[in-house]
Amino acid sequence: MEYSLSMTFLTEFGLKSTLSISGVKPTITEGQTIALMDIIIAKNIFKTNSGDLVKKSGTQLTQRQVTKYEINLYSSYSFLITEICQYFPIALPDQWLLEKFFPDLQIYLSK
């Protein structure tokens, strides 16, 4: 799980400005978040186009599940080239680009 903290502030011109931090610990408490926002306002750490951050508006901790998949580059290109060649004849410039930037794929182009 990946967690991110979003803190929304009001600026001196009354507009909302949100600061997001990714990779926070899931055990962060509401009190710690409020204390962090107080420090950001007191130290005037960030400047925005709509003025200084002057007041807390809201905060939220978001949990996101990320699933990463391994991609076999050559089999993906093989499938892609096979599908393209089946339905559209590859024009010479396109073939040249593929050969130029993907020289290992020549076996798939010689169909």
C-alpha cells in the first residue's frame, strides 16, 4: 500500500492551495498532520501565486494499492509487430524507424 497526505490551506487572498506528500507512513495521526500544517504556516515555508498560506482548510490521508507487473519487452514488441503486420503493411519509413530504434526486432519484421 502507498499512502499520501494532502493538506489544504487558505491563502492570504482567500484561495485554496493543496500540498501533497507521497510515501508517508500509514501511522501518521491527525494530530501530527495538524501540527505539521501549523509549522508550515508559522514558518511561511511555501509561497504561492495567490499569497502566503495563512489558514488550515483540511487534510486527508489517502491509501492507494499499486500492483506492478513485469513486462517482457521482446514478447510485447513481438505481439505488437505481428498484429500491425497482419492488418497494415508497414510503410518503408515506419519500418526504417523500427529497425533504427529497435534493431533486436528485425526477426519480427522479416515476416
